[in-house]
Amino acid sequence: MRKVITYIFVLLFAVSLTSMAVHKYYVAVFQLDYVPAKKTVQMTSRIFIDDLEATFVKKYKKKFYLGTSTEVADANEFLKKYFSEKVHVKINGKEKAIKFLGKEIEDDVIICYYTFPAEQAVKTLEISNTTLFESFDDQQNIIHTNINRYKKSLLLTNEEPKGLFEF
């Protein structure tokens, strides 16, 4: 009987470890840097390709094969459209248009580059970022800034999709 109890305990322990290992985190990271000489705020995003691809399939009803040799020809246009819908920035209280510059692939991450005009020194930056929120309830978008030599960060979630930085 003791062997049976030990066996059951070991089996339950192994199952609990296995179930913890398959938990997936949904995180994207956005870095915003103010470049006074260029009068712009530059933004870089790092998003897992499989998460973005799943969202695109759901939203646009087609597979894009992002980062592969069979990537669809108009993938950049869809990236531009998607991020202009999902990321909104106000600098000093004024809404700024996002400009998608391009992308590159690093392992299983797509890195996208954008700019926002910033004609005057940045005193406040408000960001609304709902990237991937339509696909993953527990999606978290981490926002890092480096503006006027101040480094600040915040976490955006489905419950709190926007934040304000003051410099």
C-alpha cells in the first residue's frame, strides 16, 4: 500500500510540474526614445511572431507567414495598418501620427520600427497601446521610455491600456 501511495504522489507531482511548464506569457515590449536633433520620438517594438501571426489570422482572416521566405508581399502594409489602429501617442497633449519604418526578425521575435514627430521638447507623453489585446486576455505591453535623459517604464494591460509619462 505504501508503494501505491508513493507512486501516486510522484505521479501527481510530475503532472503538476508539467502543467506549470506549458503556461505561456503574452508580453510585448515597446521602447520609446526622444531624439531632439531629429525632432522625433523613435519607437521599437518586440513582439513574438506566433502571437502577432495568430492575431493577424483572427483579424484579417489570412496567414502572413511573418519572417519566413513565404511572407505575403503586403505584410508591411498590414503591419502599418494594425499598429496605427493599436498604438496612439500624444506628445504634450497633441495626438501624433505613427509612421511605420520597417521590421526585422530576431529568432522568434519581430522587431518593428516607428517614429512620431516631436517638434518641441517632450514634457508629457501619453500612450494607448492595445497591441494583441483582442487575442489574449492576459496580454501585457511593457513600455520603456528614454526621454530628456529620464528612463521610465509602465505596464499596460487589458484593464489599463493607457498611461501617462511626465518629464
